[in-house]
Amino acid sequence: MLHSQIMGEGEPLVILHGFLGMGDNWKTLGNRFAADGYQVHLVDQRNHGRSFHSPEFNYGVMATDLLTYLDHYGLGRIMLLGHSMGGKTAMEFAVQHPERVEKLIVADIAPKEYPSHHQDILKALSSLDFDQIKSRGEADKALAQYLKEPGVRQFLLKNLYWVEKGKLGLRINLPVLTQYAGQVGEALDQNSMYTGPTLFLRGGRSSYILEIDEMGIGHHFADYELDTINDAGHWLHAEKPDEFYRIVTKFL
């Protein structure tokens, strides 16, 4: 069973994080949605956060994980929001189980194929030697040799936890995620469709959704709208949370 944080009461809103992230990344926004009368489910996808580790990793099994989760909690139709990899899982789930999705929100990812581009991050994480590294600060210093952007390092360092007293480790299943990183960029099956209301939300400084991608979005999602948060990059929900919240709330 997938691990999650559940907050609030009301119509269910399920939120799926991106690659190397976790549901906890969405806690601040989740609390705001919960205060608006939604029961918010911040889900850790397999091989991420506190959810189970598995040698299988693709969008088909992640969509099935979500179906099992919904059935476990007796959730019928849901509002579904996913960012990046989570957006791909959300799209896959919506086309496979349209009867379970009331509205779909996809944050800064399109249904197209993306080339693998996480190699530097995975290499940096693989370099962490927890026989030597004994603090978060030491881990940050080690990552800085590969990754110059402090924000990216802080995002990745959320995966650190104490395996036991004096011994740090990573919550993510790094070997499997490294092995299947190329699958994170896979396109949605050409024949799959979802006709429910769908919002695609992109960052104005991000290149993940381009004008040319609208044709592909329309092919899979007949009832879609596309909105842009100017001066935001790929992590648009973290960079511009107020605007992200306003646009999503209006759509819901």
C-alpha cells in the first residue's frame, strides 16, 4: 500500500509528486486545499518517500498502485493533480480509469516523450557515501560537487533520513530509479484518451510544455485548458505557490 498524508474533510483531492520527490513536498499547498473543504491525499509513489520499494517501475504499475490506494480508502471519483512524473502517472490513470477522475490537473509536463535528463542528479546521489557522511550539511557539501543550484540540493536532501542512530540513508530506491530513469520520460500511448475537464499548468520559464505540444495535449485530452504561471520554472508550485493555488482552486 502506498504511504500518504491525509488532511481535511470533503471531496477527495489526490496529489502526486515528481521524480525523486515525495508527498511531503506538497504539505503547505495541501493544507491550503484542505482548508477549502477538500480531503487532500499527499501520496508517495512507489520507490519514493515512505512507500514500498519494488524492482518494477513504470507508469502502468504506478497507475495500478493508485487504483489500489483509492479502493483501499473507498474513494470513488477524485480530483487528481500531478506534477512532472506525477503528472504522467495522473494522465496514465485518467486514461485507464476515466470513471474515477472528476477533474485532472497536470503541472508542467506534456503527454509527449522526454529524453532522459536526470543523469547528473542520479550520479550526485549515487556519490553519497553514508559511511563517511554523518550530517545533512556534509551531504549537501558532497552534492555541491555535482549540483551547483542550492534549491535542487535542498529538494534532494529531503530524501535523507536516519536509518539508525548515527547512520543516514536515502528513502528513495536509488538503484531501481537509476535503472529505469529513462522510463520517466515515456510518452502516453497514442490511442489513449480522457474526455473529462483537464487543466495543464506550465511555468513561463520552463521548457517542459511548448506551444507545439498543444496539438498532442488536445489529441489525448479533448476538454483541456492550458494556463501559464509567468516567471516560474519547472517547480512552479514551489516558486509561485499563491498563483498556483489560485489557478487550481478556480479550476476545481
